[in-house]
Amino acid sequence: MAIVRNRIKQATVDYKLTAVVLILLGIGLVILYSASTVLSFSKFGNNTHYFFNQLTQGVLIGLLCMYVCSKIDYHRWQKLAPLLVFLSIVLLALVLVPGLGFKVGKLEQC
């Protein structure tokens, strides 16, 4: 009589999706670097200021959040989906409410 063992299937990494995300991230950083070198050099005397600022404040935090969220079982996200969609719609609607913006210099963000 054969013994049947129940094995828990380990979650595997989707390497194609990870590669696409990293390629798009790299392209975005190259575009940011290309578009901001002159302004960064004129303001800070360093043509990589905006690039490293975005790298540390956006990319690294984003990749860390992506890793943490990938470790959460998708059934939990499925249960939270209606609440997250509702919250997203509310936040999108708040953009249209006058008076919730802020003013920077002569520009006003509505």
C-alpha cells in the first residue's frame, strides 16, 4: 500500500512578470535621469540629485512593498478587494473637491 503524502505547494516567483517590472522600472529611471540632469545641475550643482532622490524614496520603498505584498496570500487580497476599490474611488473623487489642494509659490494644486 502506497503512502500518499500531502505536500504544500510552495509559491513560485513569476520570473517573466518580475523581469517586465524591473525593465519598466529601469526605463523609467533612465528617462528621469535624462530629463532631470540639467535642472538638477542648475539647482544643486549635481546632475544626479533627482535621480538618487527618486531611487531612494521611490524605487527602494516600492520594491520593498512589492516584496512584502507578494508574500501575502492572494485570498486575503481577494477578501479586501471591494474595500480597496471603494477606497480608491473615494480618493479619486476627493481630487475633484475644490479647496482640498495646496498652494506652492504662485501655483495652486487643486
